[in-house]
Amino acid sequence: MDLKILLRSHIHIGIPLKRNIYDVKGKLLISKMGVLHTDLQLKKLLSHGAYVDASLPEEGLENVLFAQPLQSAAPVGLLQKWEKISGLLQTLLKHPETKYDFAAQVANVAEHILSLHDQNSDFSIYRIVRQERYQASHYGYTHAVHTAVLCILLSRHFDWPTDLMMSLVNAALTMNMTIMKLQGEMAGQAGPVEIDQRAEIFSHPRKTVSLLKELGVTDVNWLAAVEQHHEHISGNGYPTGCKEVCEIATVLQFADIFTAKISPRTFRAALSVHEGISQIYRHDNGGPMSMALIKTLGIYPPGDFVQMASGELGIVVERTADTKAPIVASITDPAGRPVPRLLRRDTRQSEFAITGNVSDKLLLQRLLPERLYGFSIINALGWPPFEFLVG
């Protein structure tokens, strides 16, 4: 048996395999027609080393192993659960003093976000980038959820222990809980921040920490992240201007700033992902935080609208090991005409290499996320999990 290794870009969650997959010693890992349902299953498979028998007739891995078309599917399970998260957070934070065991309830929401994220991390990034159903009045809650997702990605990039990661996620969900209403008002107003609003913003880290303590939060990392998430080592932060900022607060600050930059407001359009990353890079002077952001999201993250060398326009749907070459779902033919059947393109191939971003978003107005992620949404929650044949 002539074994050939598989890459992350060869495998698509939710699509049946057309070949057996083996480890490096030839031991069977997954039988033909097996299905991977979640990112965690895929990572477990790749950690063992995933190979196919290259002695079989060679037709190209992309065609032999996995179905190419992206098919439509009803928006069940994952999509609906994601859409309920910000409402769940709003219910919890609107009158926190009335909630029994507040800290445990926040932690429960954080665990729920982590669970949804792990079922398809590319889709959770897509939601941050696209934000199709933006509502100004709910900005504070959706922003908290988006920041929490990015905190998961960054803390895993830095290989943090789970308990520290969850402290960070809890902090992301609660960092602005004393100004949630104000955030909604500012997102919907016709101009920039006003003087009285600025004063409230300046004082919110301390007020929030005080409230969290009253509500029974004792996690020192959670509290420190909230208290310092607007401080900066230059001393130009607030509310105290301290220069000794803890690492967990620094990660929260970068996640907070980046997700805010790429979110729309009534008085300004959202920055593109590239603009947001560029500003973060300059802010960090190309330091470890901005590089972590690039390595985590990729140069073209899921949700980005791009043009390929073929002339096709498409939406990034999956990251790969190459930050410049993700998997793209083509939504037009080379002449720019919309296509009824979306195809997956591996942009590492020269004919489909990404040549740049597309600024005109008119084609995206009716492109529903379930058309791009239908397989993953259904399979992640609708089918029993696949059991791996590994020790």
C-alpha cells in the first residue's frame, strides 16, 4: 500500500469519504463513506496522521475523496442556536441582580458558546466577519459574543489551559455589562461618541468589576481582565493609565478592539477584515498579538469576499494551514454571473489563487449562510457522532 498524506484542505466536515483513511502504519482509522461531523473530530483524525492508499487509480484527492458541490440545506441546529446566544446573554445581563448564582450562569453561556464554536469554528468566524443581521440596539450583546469567540481562538493559539481560557471568555461576555444599553445607543446614533457618553465609557471598567464582585464573581483572572481591558503598556489607556497590564487583559483588549472595528455602526461602515488587521498590526507594531490574530483567522478568514485567478468570485468558508490560501465557495462563474451550484475551490492551486478582496457586496445580499454551511449545520447536531477506530 502506497500511503499519501491528507491535508486539512482535503477534508470537508459533513461529506462522506470516498476512500478508507489510514494512519502512517496502515492501520484503518475511518472506513469509506464515514463522515466527520465536528472540528474536534477532524483535529483528532489529523493528529494521528491521515493517509490514503495512493496505489489506487489517481484522480486527484479533491475529486476522489470528497464531493465538490456545496449544497443547500435547511438552517437547522447550529445556525439557530448561534442566533439565540446574544438574546440569552441579554436576558442574563439586563437585570443581573435578579439572577441566582450569576457567575455560574455566565459560565454556562460561555460553555455553550465554546460547544457551538467547536462544532464548526470556521462558521463561528464567518458570523463575526459577515454580521448579516446586524441590529444597532443589540450591538453590546452581539459584540460580547463575537469577542468571546475570538478569545477562544486566541487563547488556544497561545495554548492556554482551559480554566484560563474560560476566565477570558467570561470576561469577554461581561466586560461591558454596565454600558450595554449605552453601546446600543451609540451604535445607532448618527454621530460619534458624545462628551457625556465618553465619561460613562471611561468609568465602566471599574463599575463593572465592582458589580461583578457584588454578584459573587471571585475569579481573579476574570476580574483582572475586565478591570484592565482598556489599559495599555504605554500608559495611554484608562481608567488608571497603568503600564503593567496582565496578559489576559491584553488578549481581551485586542479581541475587543478588532471585533469592534469590523462591526458596522449607523454613522460609519464596518472596516474590512484587512483594514482591521492592518490597524491592529500598526497598534501592536507587528508584535505577538497581531501575529496571533493573523495566524488564527488567516489573511482571508471565513466570510471574506474574494476574487480568484479563474475570474470567479467567492466566499471563504474554511481556513487551511496556509493563511493565504483558504477554501473558497465560488458564487459566480469566470464572467461574474451568479451560479446555481456553489463549488469548493482550493486556493493553493494556481488557477484558483486569490487575487484580492471584492468591495462590491451586492451579490452577497441574498446569499444565506446555510447555502454555504448546510452540510456542517445539519451534520453537527442532527446526526449521531461518528466513532473513530483509534486507540
